[in-house]
Amino acid sequence: MADNKMANDPQSNEESHWNGSLVLLVPYLKELVTYISVSAMIFGGVVPYIPQYRKIRKTRDCEGFSVYVCLVLLVANILRIFFWFGVHYELPLLIQSLIMTVTMLVMMHICVTVKKESAPTTIHRSIWDINYFWKWTDFREYLIFTGLFSLVGFIITLLLINVSVFVELLGFASLFTEAMLGLPQFWRNYKHKSTEGMSIQMVLFWLSGDTFKTIYFIMRGAPVQFVVCGSLQVMVDIAILSQVVVYRKKRQHFISASLSIKS
């Protein structure tokens, strides 16, 4: 009787239908979430530099952006690419490193171009002049450095690829270097006691991206180096954002004091 009653109950039949549909949808939803997270991991690293690139292009001024951020990321991502030959970590992370390498070269190109416009008579600085390392006046010098660093690193990696200690050190070096990403920007802000010219959006994207990335590493069971260095990046991002608050308050205090003196 009870079975017949349930069979004749339209509401029960509808609920059963929906429950069955949800069960069928679960695998597709999981696949969709995985696809979105992987896409975010691959392309998410580029997003923070879009507002900074646009700001530099609009103002034709790159003084607020530390070009050493580009150096840090170039070295870190090239080393991470070599690390893949020793430890085949997830393919999306390898693709991300390739994309970030190109992105940093694009950022360096706009910075060099803008600096040339502001000082067209600047003396050419050779790549072999150590005193002007990463202060070169021609974009070709940065390309040559990137090519030489990649070539030497690739040869060393091929020679020592079967040495487990070298591979582990290579992985740690790449991730620790990336963890120091925000330090050049932090130092630049501290030195000038100002964050003017720096895109706050860029730092906010850093923080959100690094937080997501660290959680992704934990959830996907990535090597411990990834998790530790991701956590360090989050802490540096927070430190830079604190500079925004501190230096803005000091600037407002200075303006208020100046106005009171004039009045």
C-alpha cells in the first residue's frame, strides 16, 4: 500500500527525478570546477600585471613599478621550467611558467620604452657592465640575458638531472625566488616612503592569486616547496598592502600640516 501511495504521489516522483538528475550532474560539476581552477592557475598569474601595464602605458611613467619584480619572476619561472625535467609536476604549472616568462618580457619592454622616451639621450649601457645590471637602456640586452641564463641553466640541468639533491635544490630555488617576488616592490616603497605609481590593483591581485595558488597546492598535494613558498608570498603581499595604508596616512598628515602652516 505504501509503495503504491508513493508511486502515485507526484511530489515524491518529482523529488526522486531531481535527486537522480543531481547525482548525474555531480561528475560534470566536478569536471567544470577542475577546468576553472586549472585555467585560473595557468592565466591567473598574468592578471595582476594588466592594470600596472595599462597604468604605465597611460601615464608614460614606470617609476612606481620596480623592474626587479620582472627579474625575480623571470629567474623563478625559468628555474621552475628546468625543475619540471626532474620532477614532472602538473602540466598547468609548467604552462603557467612559460606564459609568465613571456609576460615579464612584455613588462620589461614597456618599461624600457617609457624610460627611453623620458631620457632619449641616455648613454647605452652594455649587458657586460656589471655596474648597470638590470638597468640597461636597450630591450635587446634583457633578451640576451634571458637567453644566456636559460641556455646555461638548461645545460647544467641536463648534466645533473639524475642527481636528486640538485633537482630538489633547483625546485626550492625556483619557488623561493618566486616567493621573494614582492620584496623589490616592498623595498622600492620603503626607500621612497611612498607607493605612488604602484598599482594597488596589482598587489590585490597578487594577494588573491597567491592565496588561491597556495590553497590549490595544498588541495592537489603539490610538493612541500610549493606550499611553503606560496605562504611566504601571501605574507609579503600583506606587507606591501600595509605600506599603502601607512604611507597614505603619513602623506595625508603631511598635507594637513602644510595647509595649517599656510593658513
